[in-house]
Amino acid sequence: MTQLSSQTLQRTVELLSSWPGVGRRTALRYVLYLMRQPPEYLKSLAEALGRLPEEVQTCQLCGNYADAPLCTLCQNAKRSQQKIICVVEDIPALLAIENTGSFQGLYHVLGGCIAPGEGIGPEQLRVRELLDRVKQEGIQEVILAFSPTPEGDTTAFYLHKRLQEFPLRISTLARGIGFGNELEYTDDLTLARSILQRIPYSPMQG
Amino acid sequence: MTQLSSQTLQRTVELLSSWPGVGRRTALRYVLYLMRQPPEYLKSLAEALGRLPEEVQTCQLCGNYADAPLCTLCQNAKRSQQKIICVVEDIPALLAIENTGSFQGLYHVLGGCIAPGEGIGPEQLRVRELLDRVKQEGIQEVILAFSPTPEGDTTAFYLHKRLQEFPLRISTLARGIGFGNELEYTDDLTLARSILQRIPYSPMQG
């Protein structure tokens, strides 16, 4: 790919080329599209991007993205299952489940999965915060909603053990998700079914 | 797709959703990627986008994007075919040709094709500028490099007529079967043309 005739454009193409699934050709296509937009659009976009690091916070309760100390999900008293926490690995997983519209409880973003090989143990994750919430909020059910991967299984197994001391139901997503599939990219129907038909957690099941 | 828990994120997703080939799901994927980047990256990106309307100019000669009154292609005295102008519909077409590395002449971006139905006539395009360049720069060949569409053909036909008064060669892109194309699936028109305009076989040519 040759250099563009404008360094400003070239630099923008390079910045966009690092996006997931975006190569230089797609980045160029985006930049050519941007050049055809009114200056106001570009100003709005630049402002929105510049504000992301400053304005977007982490919800103090669940770990989701938020504009305030609490995210809109944790603030929403209309959600009907306030005593159920769905534990997820990360925010994309949360969004995937929320997008099915099949869950009316709360979430807890763990911030990853246990992966001893990468030096990620329970201390690196928001496990302490989960146990505190379970205790303080009188949670009746915890759904362990991890991807069916070795790390996800390990994490569910660990949390299951830690949650034994509480009088609550521990469930997991119904099988139906193919092995090795990422939660984030699972189709809505399968995901909706797997949360509606969640089953009691059993350490043997994997 | 549900609303995100942060309006700043939601707004960014909406701004990205208008990009070519980008739906809300891809836009969300981009935004989640952006949230994982260091703030410096987002600042750089925001700055680059904000600068596009101010800093990127149109080359006064060829109509390509430029950082200065003349683009780097028009400024480059090392290009060996300074007396040949390749006329293209728009900048993406220019970039596609330039990207082949097979042309060492100058370009002229017409700014569209003649389309009477849409109210686009020669006056709306950079035709006058092309004729001036041909005259002033002593151009010896003009390549009419339009897409093989009715609009492209009309525009080429019109320019051909207007260029008759100058002592120069007028050429167009070779039409035929593309590399890797199956003969069986090539359309009749292309196939007919490629047999009528057949060229001497050369073992080296591939």
C-alpha cells in the first residue's frame, strides 16, 4: 500500500488500522468516508473519543461502564430480580447477556478469569467484591456465566467453592453453547435460551 | 440492541455505526476495543480526526487530498511520466491505481461522473481544470480511467470529444478477464470484448 498524499490522512489511517478486524484497506475506506462527512460530524466524533477516558467510569458495584458512580443497570430499581447476580468475565459478556433481554437481575464483572499460567489468581479479580455483595445485598442466587473454556470452568469451580458458605442457589448457563465458543459472539437465541434454562451448578459438569 | 450503561459510550457507538459496512454490533466492538486502549491513543485519534477538516486540503492541480496547495504526487519531480494525465472519477479510484505501482504519471480527479438524471453535468465536474492542464502542461496522453458503468462510459465519451482539439493520445484502461477470474463465470459482454480485442500471446505475460 502506497503512502497517501496527505500525512494527516496517512496518520489517521494508521491509527484506525489497529482496530479489531480493520486492516489498512478498511482503515483507508473509513478515512475516505470521514473526509466526505460535514466538519461537525468529525468534531462530534473527535470530542466523543477524547471524552471516553475522562467520562466513562467503572460502576462501583458491578464493574460495568458507567457515567456515574453507579451504572444505569445497578441504578434501575425496576429490574425485577434484584436478588440475583449474574457473574461475567468482562463487559462484552455482560452486554451479550443484557442484549438478550432475558435477564432482569444484577451483574458482577469479574474482570477476567482465573489463569494461573498468566499470573491471574482470585486476588487479581473482583472476587472479594462479589462475596461482599452477596453478603450485604442478601443475594439469593448467583449465576456463573462464563465462556465454556478451561479458564471459565476453573473460575466457576473456584467461585462455586467460595460461595458454598452462603445460603444461595448457584447456577450456570444451560449447555447449548458449543465448546470453545466465546460468549461475546454467541447468537442471541442460544444465549437467551441458556440463561432462561440455567441449571444448578455442579463441579463435575465442567 | 439494548442501550449501553454509559451515554458517552452509547453516543460513540452511534457515531461509529454510520461508517461504511459498520453496524451497531461492529461499532460496539470498536468502542470496547477503544476503552481498552491507553488514554494517549484516544487523544491522538481524537486530535487526528478533529484536524482532518482543517488540515487536509484539495490539491490545486489534480484534486487529490493534500497537506499543502499541491499534493505529494504533483510535487514529485521523480515521477517519470509527467506528460501523461490519468483522469479518474474520485480519490478512491486514484488510490486504487496508484496502489498498483504501475503508473508514473499525473492524475486528475474529476469529482464524479456525468449523470444528467442527478443533475451532474460537465459544469459540476473539474472538466475546465483538466482542459487547462492539458493546454498549459503540454500533456501528450490522457488516460480515461473510469469504471465500466453507463456513467463512466458517458463521461469518457464526453471528455474524448472535448479533448479532440489537442494533439494527444487518448487511451482507456484495457478491458478483459481479470486475473484469477474463471472463464466460465465471466459475463458475456466482457468475454465478447476480450475475444474481439484479443492481444498477441506472450509466454512471459502470464
